[in-house]
Amino acid sequence: MTTMRAYRIETWQGPARLVEVPVPVPGPGQVRVRVAGCGLCHSDLAMGQVSAGTGAAMGWTVPFTLGHETAGWIDAVGAGVDGVVAGDPVALASPASCGVCRWCRRGHENACPAGQVGRGYGRDGGLADYVLVGDVGRALLPLRGLDPGIAGPLTDAGATSHHAVSRMVPRLGADGTVVVVGVGGLGGFVVQLLRALGDVRVVAVDPNPARRDRALDLGAHEVVDGVDEDTLTRLRAVVGRDPVDGVVDLVGTDATIALSASLVAPAGSMAVVGAGGGTLRRPWFGGLPRDAEVFTFQGSDLDDARAVLALAADGRLRVDVAPFDLNQVTEAYEALDDATLGGRAVVRP
């Protein structure tokens, strides 16, 4: 086989298309991975809108193949690569990182300056039959018994959720309550991780009844319809008048941020993960609970990815996927955008 399928952005501010391209050949220090599954993400939908100037400033080049939640099997090994052989199942770390900067040395890879360009965002990713990996020592995450066909979403959606929950857990008491706002793809992981890593009551908020039912199935103790002007009243009927120890906002609009800030207890924490463009409209001094922590971030660290892969391999984290063939990738993105999926959209070449 000399060519393969790849779903690529070919021009700045142009639509992605499924095209035929040469199969990559690994050079020294590289491996080629045969893709078993690549998860789709809402951020993919915005990449075709990136201008030439913005792309160049981030270090992106076109054309490039989309897909940053990838897992599969080692297919070919270049010279000088030790410790892996063809057939090994692996996931690929979603965030790019250099490994030598001050943040990487501290294990904070999501703050690495090199992270603006990576597989699926600025260079070739996993929405293809094969993907080339050059940062072998950092990117390859062994899969010990976990199906590579479902592992891809754990490298970004799962790892990002873990980043929020692991930071929040030390502030949670055994009798605490955490409210999860928005229980789509990431929210489902957050609910499960709170149950796996903390001894807390989990209340999920979402306007979609199917998502609320799924949140209960994944371990939420209670669910509440929202977000609208009556959501806080409905929440108070469930959690009581006392503030809650933690809120994870997977939406990030003005409305959800305001709701989250009104719920957090003194010494509690509020994680804003959703990129809805909202603003925290409260006075910083006197407008927030005493000693509360408010944090936001993008992405995750390598330890987050390793942790969720291990939890899934141990059966403590469920990965629900909606599979699509690579020839159906356009339909998969439409279903993702319409929020009609019961699990993470995963394209399986």
C-alpha cells in the first residue's frame, strides 16, 4: 500500500476533506502507528476557520490531517527506536510538549510553549489510516489490555477531565457535594472520576434529558435540568441552602460561570473547563467565597493521560463510543455538532 485516506485541512480557512495521501515512512527516531480509533472533538470544527496569520503565529502549516485523540498499533519502527515493536497497542499523548522547558520538568506539560502545535492541530493527526510519531519517548502511551479502538478519547477528553478532578479532590471532604455543569463527553468522564477518586455526592446539571439519564448511569447521585433562570432554584431543592465544595463547569458561558460562582463554598473550588467565552462577573474581593480556588485551563499533563488509561484498563472508567468509519467522518462531525451521540464519536479506519 502506497497511499492512504486522510481527513485534511488543505488551505487556510478552508473546509476539511477526505483525500488520498502517501503512506508516511518512519525515519530515524520515528514510528508509524496504524490507527484503531481517533476521537472527534468540538475544537476540530473550528480549525478550518484559522487564518494564515494566526496559523503561522502558532507554528501551524497546511495541509495537515485532523485528529488529536488517537490510539492504534505500532506498524513500523524507524532506526534508533528501542523498546517498541510492531504490533504493540498504544495511545498517543494528545498535548504536544518539549520535555525540557521549566513546565515540562515540573510535569506541567499543558503549559509547555511547544504545545500550540501538535498532532491534529497544525501537523498531521490521527484521522487517517496511519499516523507518524516523532516524539516517541513522550507520545507513546502503552495500552495494557485496553482496546485501542476506544482508548483515543481518554488522551484528551478523559485526561482533561482528570486534570480538573485531581486538582479539586484535595479540597473535597467526605461529606462534600460537587456539581457538574454540562454532562456531554467531558462531563461523563468528570462524573465517573469524581466517584473513582473522591468520596463525594455528585449532582449533574444539563438541559438534555438523555444526558441527564446517562449521568445517572455513569454514577451521578442526582441530576437537575438547566441551565436557565430557574436552575439555581432547582439545584437548591436538591443540594440545600449550604454552598457546595466544588463545581466543574464544562460549558463556560456567562450563565454557567455565574451559576458556578454562586454555589461554591468557602475553601471550595471551581473549575471552568468549557470554552463558552463567558466572564466571571463578580468583584474579586468580597464577591467570591473566602479561600476558594477558581481555576481554568486547557488540555492536560502526561500523568493525567496515564492515570485515565490505567483506570479504564482496570474497569474503573467506562468509555462509551459511537463508532464511525473514516468514510463517514463528515457525518460523524455533524452528529457531534448536533449533540445527538450517546458517547464519544470515534472514527475507526
